[in-house]
Amino acid sequence: MLELPELRFDFNAYPYLTPELPGVEGRIRQQPRDFQVYEVPAYSPAGQGEHLFVHIEKEGLTTRAVLEFLRDRLGIGEAQIGVAGLKDKHALTRQWFSLPARYQSRLEVLYELPGVRVLEAALHPHKLRVGHLLGNRFRILLRCPEAPQVLARAETILHRLAQQGVPNYYGPQRFGLGGQNPIRGYRLLKEGRLHSPPWLKKFLSASLQSLLFNHWLALRLEMGLFDQVIEGDVAKKHDTGGEFVVQDAAAENPRAQRFEISATGPLFGKKYREAQGPARVLEDQVLQGYGLSRQDFAARRGDRRLIRFPLRDWGVEASPEGLWLSFFLPKGAYATAVLREVMKRNPEEGGLEDEALEEAGP
């Protein structure tokens, strides 16, 4: 039987950027409307074309549940339905779907699905595809009994995150029931046997990639290399998205301190850009800790992911129910990465991630 390293995801095991700042006790998602997510599209529909863009508000439903309802009730091939990203089930969310324009007259069928409201619809020449969004705006209620007394504490943490960036950990939604999906992904990688749909195989492999990235990020934080670059890093420019290999860390680190560039970590695969020198040694150290090599990921495409993301348009206010936190995050970033710094624990403790296997970010 395959000998497994420790592969269970544990959000509480990772270091914090702000360990010296005490957290705020409380609970999230006590009701779906406590967790509000509004998709910010990369572009507006043009008003003409072969595809219908539909802006939907949903509560208590996964994105896939809406997609499958459209597929089954309208008889649309799943490949013809487009979404820019996946949204949480235990939340009030607004997002765009696209479907062939010929179904425009049958949109009222969506009102048969409890928890769904159509906000607007417009035509566009092209199908909506994953990643076609700027990011998401969040408004989240942290239910805590002494909100006015801990307001300043939350403000201090959020201000620090806005200055230095948020550790870009993958959150609990990526790892499934009890954080066990990386174990299944590891077995799939090593043994290649899994009788499941292709989307699930892809998701399980991605969960293992994500766990390795989180390990790399944690290692950089422990080494004091969160907001710095080292020789051989693949760094990314925040304004243009351009990547380059760091040749002279001393020359580039002032830009990192100004939040103009950041290091990127590996999502191992056949087409990702490989680090060099000392930066590659750190990536090798992560792989070796799990008994893996780059060749094990030859069937995966691979990519690189920023070590941190900016926290923009943030605010916090006290209410009788608790603290309302609001902020904008770029696509692929997890709100739970912000919340764990504020709360100083896994904000999803209680198991909501267990019910949202498919609700992961890109």
C-alpha cells in the first residue's frame, strides 16, 4: 500500500503575517446573508452577439447547482454554459452566467429555482470563460459579542495587510472534507487509479498542487522572505502582470518593499516557469518533504501564483450583530486568507468547506 506523507490540510498550522496582533473572536456564515460576494467582471456585455450574459443573485446554492439546473431544464449542453468563477454556497452572491442567445425567451425558468433572482441580461459576441473577471467584492459579518471594543483591533490588522499584502494561501474550499482532498490527489498522482469524472480528477490534482504552494508560502514567511525576493525567484509586476527571473535581489528588493513586485510560488506542472538558484532550492525542499519530484506533475499544466495579494477598498464597522468587514480581492484570492489574519484561526472551523467540494478559486 502507498505510504502517505502528512497531506491533510490544516489552516491553523500555517504562520501568520501579523502574529503579534491579537485576533478577534467570532463566527462567520451563521446565515447565508452574513457572507456576501459580488463578482466584478472584466468587461460589460456589448449588447449584441450570439451569447446571452445573465447576472444572477443566488443564496444557499453553489455555482454548479445553477449550472446543472440550466443544463437540465433548458437542455443546454454543459460546454455551452459559461461562468467566470465559482461562488460559495453558504453565501449571498452575485455572478454572471452565459448561455446561447436563443434561450433568452426561456430565462423565466430560473425563477423555479429557490434562492435565485435574475438581475439583468444582455447579449455579447463571446461565451463567458473562467477567469474573465477582475475579482470580487466582499461584505462579511463577523458575529462577535463585543464588536465596538474590538473594532480598533480589526482595523489595525487590516491596515497592516493593506500595507504589506495578504498571504495568498489557498483556503479551506480547495481541500474538501476535513482537508482530505490532497490525499486523494496524491494517490491519483502516484497510482493513477480513480473512477471519477474528469472535473473531479482535475480538482483533486489541483488540491495537491495547492497544498504544496501553501507549504512554500509558509516556508517563506518563516524565513522572513514574504515581502522580499531572492536570487532566482520568478517575480511578478503587480501593475502589468509581467514575470521575470530575479538576477540581483539587492537591486529588486526596494521594489518589493514598495509592493511593486512580489515573488511567485510554484503550481508544479509541465509548462510553469521554473525558478533558479536559491529560489529553486526552496521549491525542491517542499517537493522532497512530500516524496515528490517535478516529473510527478508532468500531466499537469502548471502555473505560478503570487505569494501575496493587495487588500483594497477595505473597511470595517461595528453593528449590533458584530463587525462588518468589506474589501475587494483580485481573482483567485480567498477571503478566508484575510479572515484568518483578523480572527487568528481557521475562519471556516465548523465544516462549511466540507459541503463545497467544487467551490474553489482558480
